[in-house]
Amino acid sequence: MNLHKCKNYVQLCKVKLSLFSAFSAITGFLIAPVWSGEKLVSLAAGVFFMACGAAALNQYQERDTDALMSRTKDRPVPARNIKPCHAFRFSLLLISLGFFFLFLGVGPAASVLGSCGVLWYNGIYTYLKRKTAFAVIPGGLIGAIPPAIGWVAGGGALSDPRVLALCFFFFMWQVPHFWLLILNYGKEYEEAGLPSLSGIFSRTQLVRITSHWIFATVVSCLFVFFYGLHSRLMFFSLFMASLWFLWQGINLRRGHDENKVNCCAVFKTSNYYMLFVLSLLSFDRFNVFLR
């Protein structure tokens, strides 16, 4: 396999998003009440490969609509750099590999949760995207699954308020994260025959809804404050980061007049915010462990 072909398969995996899923699972693992470092590699590998496989399967499923949008037409399958049947087999291989990493290296509960994530993403969410412009709301549950996998791997119960707080925060964050993309590319979704909020709301209304959801996301992070942090410094840092993200949401509402650059900036901010939250939770847990 030549280098160009390898790059296409890497692109098929959406590696950045898959690494983010693995990182969120690691964070859930680290803040769990009891954990062993022996499971960490299997957990990270399992979630990463399952996320890669789900992303590849999604591109196989949406190859026809991807070909109609300028943002996605150069993806490996619609660009015909990878045959659809090859993408499908590759996705199943990755999903199976991730499942066995979780099942053998972490435990049955983690592998079941991972499988539920794939089924929800590739089965329910991908289907709903063709039916309703509000598919991202049930689809937001997908983001809550990796930290739950990590928590269970670390010996925690899914009924524990701490993991419920973290999962709820992930769910809330997913929605404005996607709607910021709609603000830039909503018309492309409509042209591809997909229902889009840009066809239901005006840009001003959609900006207002997104900014309100950003505010709700910041409020949901308060639950993480109460259940996930031990250090005052970490608490203060997380509070300041939340204010910063909230301010970006306010600026988005102020500059809603067809300003795509502003939307892209807030989209990047949302990514940095989530990474910062996960990093703080992980570092806080290490500080407690080292005491």
C-alpha cells in the first residue's frame, strides 16, 4: 500500500476526533474511584479503534450526500480514492479490533458500552440526520459514552453522580459544537437534501439559539465543579475557562451578521474549552493520587 493510499485510510478514520474520544475515556478512567494502570492502554486503544471504525462506517454510509457538499466531497470515499466496499470492510475491522481490546483488556461492560456507542452513532444518529434537523440532540448522547466507558473501566458505577455530571456536560457541549458548523455550512446540508436548522430558523435566530446553548453548556459544567475537582486552583481555572467560553458565545450573538470567521473562532474555542476541562480533571486527579 503506497503512502497516498495510507493517507486516505487515515483520513477515513477521522483521527483527531477519535483521539479526542480516547482522551475523554481516559479522563473518565482517571477520575474513577478505583483504577489500575494496567487497563489504561487497552482502554485507550479500544475506544480509539472503535471511534475510528465508527467514523469510517459513517463515511461509507453518507458517501452519496458527502459527494454533494463542498466541505465533504474530497473525503476518500466520495472522491473515489477508496472503494465503498473497502471502506466498509475496513470500518468493520477497526470496530472489531476496538471491541476485543475493550472486552479482553478492560471488561465486558466497557465493550458493551462501546458497542452501544457505535450502534447509536451509525444506526440511530446517522438515520435521524436524514429525517430531522434536530438529530444532533439525541446524537449528543454519543459524546457521553467514552467517559462512561472510562469510568466503568476504573471500577465506577454508572449511577454515580460524578460520572453523570461529566456525561451530561459532554452531551450539552456536543449540541452547540455541531450547530456552529451549521451556521457556516447549513446551506450545503440543504443542497445535499439533508434537513438543516438553517432551513427552519433565520441566521439571527440560529445564532441566538446556539449562544443560549453555549450558556447552558457552561452551566452544566458547574456539576463537574461539584463532583470532579479537589483543588481550589483547578476549580478557579475551570471557572475562568467557563467564563471565557461564555464570553465567546456572547460575542457570537453580537456579531451574527454573516460572519463566518466569528463562527469558526467560536467553534475552535469550544474544542479548546473541552480539552481544557478534560486536562484539568485529569491533572486534578493526579495531584490527589500523588499526595
